[in-house]
Amino acid sequence: MLISSLHWSPFTSGWYWLITLIMWAALSHHILSVQFYALQFAKRTKDTDLQSNLLHAIRLAAQRNGIMYPKGVHPIAALVLGFAFGFLAFVSIVQGILWLQGVLFLVAPLTVVGGLRLRLIQSISGDNSDFETVYHKIFWHRLGVLTFGAFVLFSQAFWGVVLQVL
């Protein structure tokens, strides 16, 4: 019953937009396995124990992710992902496969946010800065993700309108 009610054209489907909004909310709210509101609460209350616990959790997550993604992998990963997304874009647009275009509009921004997150990890894991400095780095990262997400949502809506007109 539920499967038959799903509409698989991504840009006119409510399910697609619901998944997209949940994805961007999760990407901007959970940063290095710490919820952003916990960082805001610790900054506002100036609770040093909470700040040190959150800073420790952030550094552990940055070290764990830094081990998974060493610095020399970036050029190779960029080359492979560039080829994969170029191929995916070519096939989906030339062949007019709408669900593949929807997947492209979901997955391609995730890689950009992943690159931003790797940059944040490298800036956090290399220094022994205090809570305020780490908070500001995470704040600007979150603001960048939110801005990029708004641009991507506008682009997706615009592309959906273009597809309906054509």
C-alpha cells in the first residue's frame, strides 16, 4: 500500500523533499558527533566541566575521522568522485532519468559537505585550542553548511521547475 502511493519523480514528490530537508537538518545539527545546541548551551552557561567534556568528545571524533581519511587521499578521492559524478550527471541528464537526477542532487552536495567536514577535522585535530576557538570553528562550519544547503535547495527547486517547463 505504501509502496504504491510513492511517486518516484523526485522533484515533484513530497517524499523527496522530506528526505532532502531531513538530510540538511541532520548535516547542520550533528557536527563531529556532537549536537550543536549542546555546544551553544555550554558556551552560554560557561560550565567548564561541560565545555571540557564536549571538547574532549570533539577531539576524539576528529582523531577517529582523521585516521579514516589521511591527508594524501584527497587528490585521488577528488579524481574518482569527479569522474563518478560527471558520469552520473551525463547519464541522468542526457537519458532524462529523473530518479537518477534526484540521486545526483542528494549525493553530490554530501561530498562537498564531507570535504568541508574534513577541513574542519584537520583544523581541530592539529591544535590544542580552547573551547571558544573550537566553538567558533564549528560555528562557521555550520553556517557554511547551512548557506550551502540553502543554495542547493534553491538549485533543486529551480531544476525541478525547469524540468516541468521543458
